Amino acid sequence: MTWEERWHPLREEWVIVAAHRQDRPWSGNTMASDETNLPDHDADCYLCPGNRRVSGAINPEYAKTFVFDNDHPCVSRAAPAKLPPTPAIYQNRPANGVARVVCYSPIHNLTLAELDVDDIVELLKIWQSQYRELAALPEIAHVLIFENKGVTVGVSNPHPHCQIYATNFVFQTIEKEAQVSDRHLRETGRILFQDILEAEQSDDRRIIIANESAIAFIPYFARYAYEVFVAPKETHESLADLCAAELRDFASVLKVVVVKFDNLWRMPFPYVMTLHQAPADGRNYSGFHFHIEFHPPLRKPNLIKYLAGPEIGGGNFLSDTSPEQKAEELRALPDVHYKLRDNGRSKPVGE
Ligand SMILES: [Zn+2]
Ligand SMILES: [Zn+2]
């Protein structure tokens, strides 16, 4: 039995680690796996090349990545400026911003884990240019780039893609990280994330993979079973500041992480992947260290980590697993994708 609480220095909150709960009996729902036998091109997919989208636009016969404005944007530069008045205690304002979609490749079934490192580098360059372009818009305070992957996190279209929300406000998680990083820098003269990297490197048990300039690890204070951070070793405020060599190292580490995820249960591994980049509101964020965070919803094959009383009701996480054990599991896995090892034949989980 473990009854331990760990402090999350980026969110400034306690995480309860109760690893003995992982094997408690479960008679509730289990999640369906994602479809593994998808075609290379799907005539009904609104992201495949040459197909018609809901807006009526026809996708070009793109060869690498494809970026377009979301047909159902949650924020828009065309948001009406006039809104209904509110009582004094309430506030509202136009949801001003830009929402885009980035298809990783023209191939309907080629996930991030199956792209080769060169293609991932190209994708990172697209994220860099999108960040630069959108961050430069006067009304944009932040650029959130994220991928929701798998039916478990509510994705209806399996064609590998990510989304970009460039908004007139800074998302809460980033705002908090920016605040605590800034305070840490003022109080100690050090970069908070560098102190985290130093702690992880001196412990070493939770590091998944590292190379010259990039590193991936399950943090000491992880909230999810397979929560992985991927970061450059040098501090940069955003992905846009990485040089060519760092970009390549970062792509290699990112690739190994997503391959290991799929290899874990020999199935496409669902996750929410978010780029944590400094706000783009013109202030100084020299204490902010760009990184990617993966929040995979599953703690066992087909068994979701439900967010309930502690998380939704109380606002703190109860982790059912030990970060050290989960990191050991991921470290032990091969870094070649199981589909490649099977010579292109994929087998369902459990076979
Ligand atoms: Zn498609
Ligand atoms: Zn973060």
C-alpha cells in the first residue's frame, strides 16, 4: 500500500499517489479499441486528399502536411463584436481567434507513431511556422497546438491530425505554468523546468529516452499513469525557437515515445498531446521552458482513468499508479513499432 502525496510544481497542487488501487476489482465499463484495419484512403473522410469537406471546400491533392481553417471553429476573427449585455457580476466578450486543423500526411491510417523521423521534423516545422504566424496577430494571446488521438478521447475521424487554437486569452494550464515559472526565476534566478530536468536526470528512474538535446520522462508528480513530458534540454519559450539540430533530436525522442505507447498493448494508444508554449501576448516569458505533455486516458488496456469526485469535484488528481513503475514499463519496450516488426501485419490485442 502507498499513501503518498506529491507536489506538482508546475500546477502548484498535490497529487495523491495510491498505486495499490491499480489492481482493484473492476466491473464497470471498458473502452473499445480503435479500429486497426483502416484503408490508406477513405472516400468518406473529410481530411483525405481530394475529398469534399462540410464547408463545400475540396481538399487539395496534398503530398505531405495540409493546414486549413477549421470548418467548425470554436473561435473566429469574424466573432460578432456586439454581445447581449450581462448583469454586473458576469462578463462576456467575443470569442476572437483562429482555429485550424493540421493533417499529418495524406495517408488516412498513418499515425504520428508511424511517421518516420524526417516526416516528424517536417511536421514540427509546420508547427513552428503556424506558431510564428498566429502569435504575430495583434489579438492573439496564445497558440495552443494539440492532438486528440483515439475514440477514447472523443475523436470521430481517425485520419491523423492535430488542431490549433489561437485565442485572445491564455489557456489556464499555460497561464499557471507561466506564472510559477516567472516567480521561480525571480526568487531563485533559475528556470523551474531546468530544476525539474535536473531532478529527473539525477534520479533517472522515470526517464524514457534521451539524446544530445532532447529528453522524455514521466514526471515524479504525474497525474496520469502514462503521462509523458517531452522537452528540449535547453530552455526555449516555444517550439519556434529550436534550431535544426534540436528539432531533429526532439523529433527522434517524440517518435520513440509514441512508438512505445503503441507497443505497450500492441494497439493504437489514445492520448491528448499538448504543446506547452509561452503565451504570445507580448510580455516577457524568459522563465518558460517549452515542452510537450501527453495525457493518455487509459491505465490498463481498454480501462480508462475516470475523472470523478477528487478530480472533477475537488480539482486534485488521484493517481492509481506509480510513475516509477510505469516509466520502467515504457523503458523496457522496443522502440520499433510493432506493425513494422510484424512486417506490416498487425494483430489485435491479446493474441
Ligand atoms: Zn482520411
Ligand atoms: Zn506543461
